[in-house]
Amino acid sequence: MASITEAFALSRSGELWLIASHIPEYTHGNLHNHEPTRDRKLLAHKRELAAWDKQVRERGITIVPLNLYFKGSRVKLLIGLAKGRKQHDKRERERERTDQRDIDRAMSRRR
């Protein structure tokens, strides 16, 4: 089972690369099997790549994989552009989670 949870994509010398993904070795392979965590080249049109690269450079956005699926004999990767949270947003999100957890605990004791 392939894992793309911590993976991201980078543009290197006009090519798109998938970094930090884990695709396990083929179980029926031999000693010449691939390395599970190697960087993998992705195919993309030049225009798409140029647009993504521009946004990554200008706005501090990251290219992240969303879904890995098969279409016929090919493996496809759905990718998207994502912007990281600011520190104050992270703190606010954590506060909301703890508040919701406390509410759920209080409601379960009440029954």
C-alpha cells in the first residue's frame, strides 16, 4: 500500500518530482527492486508546471498529492496547491479541538 501522507512535489530544472512518498517494493521482485522512498518524476504539461512553479515561488504555496489511483495500466496522482497555516491559526485550531473534547467529555458524563 503506497503512502503519500507526508509527500510533496517540487519543480527541479523544468521537471516535477514527488518527494517523501513511500511506495513499497514489489513482493515478487528480486534483488534489483526499487528503493521504496526514492524521488519519483511526475509527468505534467509545460504550461501547468510553469503556472504551479510561479505560484510556489511567489506566494509560498506547496504542491501536495491528494489522491493516488489507477487508470488502466497507469498510476495517476491528483495534486493540489496548499498554503500552510500561520502560527496563530495553529494555536486557534488546537484551542478549538481541546474545547470540543471538553464539551464531549462533559456531555458523556451527563448521560
